[in-house]
Amino acid sequence: MKRAFRLVGLDCANCAAKMEHAISKLDGVEDVSISFMTTKMTLTTGDGAMDAVLAEAEKIIKRVDPDVVIKRA
């Protein structure tokens, strides 16, 4: 399953790279890409894993930059 999200408040390219690297290591993640320029995250997971992966990804994002809000694109 593939979904796109907007990362509102993302203002640091290094932070985006840290988020992408950490999220890519989560169980169930097939692919993830975070574009600092477009503030867009594209997340691909196995069937049925999206909700669990997204919850963990949100924790990672908040740890790296507490001001970022994830919105469905």
C-alpha cells in the first residue's frame, strides 16, 4: 500500500534525511521517501501494515522535529 503525506512545518533538510533514514528501518516499510523541497513523504508498506507503520513514523518525526504535523496529501 502506498500513501502520500504532507509534512507541515518541515523546515530542515537534515531533519528530513534523519526521518527518512529512521522510518526506512521500521518493520513493514517497503519504501519511504521524504522530500524537503515539497515537504512530502511517500510511504509504501505491506498489506495491513500502514496504520502501525504510520504510528511509529509519527513518533520518529516528532522526536526529530516536534513542530512537524503529518497530514494526508
